[in-house]
Amino acid sequence: MKKLGLLLIVALITFMDANAQVEYKVITSVESIVSSGLGRSRIVSALEDRNYKDFTTNRSEEDDERNKSDRGEIRVKNFEETKLLNFYNIGGIRFQNIAANDAVVSSKINTMSEEGWELAFVTSAVESDSGKDDGQGIFITRYVFKRNKQ
């Protein structure tokens, strides 16, 4: 009888988890890889929501009208911006800056966790310097968090 009761509790929890409403939040870190420390590095987090449907059109062979969404309506003006250090300074790569950024990003992740967010996955990309005339480059990381809707 105890096993049946335990089995029912496990089944109920599994059912509740499967039907839980989940929300996601994306936090982005942008770290400059511009030489001489001239770039800007930040963690950015939107404080406003946007509904992608408001800016989406369905195109087909019969109806190929261009999406005319207003960029100003898409733009988020309320966001959190946390300063990070650049990967390079005038002397070259700064490992101390990388360690400092790791500490700040870890703090952000830990705070999100304390607020009930679970880190679901991380993805990153680099647009790096492509030669002596480029002088541009960023290392971007997106942290995707999830939690049950409150």
C-alpha cells in the first residue's frame, strides 16, 4: 500500500511538472575583443516584454508582402546594463579582465537562480578580427533561463 501511495505521489508530481506553465528569459553578455581596449563590454537584460507576433508576417508565394514592423516599436528602452571589462587593453589580452568578467557573470547567474530561474542552456558566438583593417570583434553569449510562471 505504501508503494502505491508513493507511486501516486510521483505520478502526480510528474503530471504537475508536465503541465506547468514555463517562462523563459534571455540574458546576453557582449565582450569586446577589439584591440587596445577600445570596445565596450556589457551584460544586457530586457526589463520589458515583447510579443514576437506583433512583429511577424506570414509570407508565401501568393502573398509576399514585406514585413513593415516599426523598428521603434520593437526597440526595448528599459533594460539592465552591467558593465564588463574588455578582453584586451593597450598591452594585449588581459586574463585578469576575463576572470573579473567571469565573477560578474557568475554573480548574475547566481542572482537569477536565487530568484527562481534555472539556467536551461547557453550559446555563444564570436565575430572576430579578420585582419589588420578590420579592428572589430565581439564575443557574445546568450544565457537562457526558465522557471515556472508565477
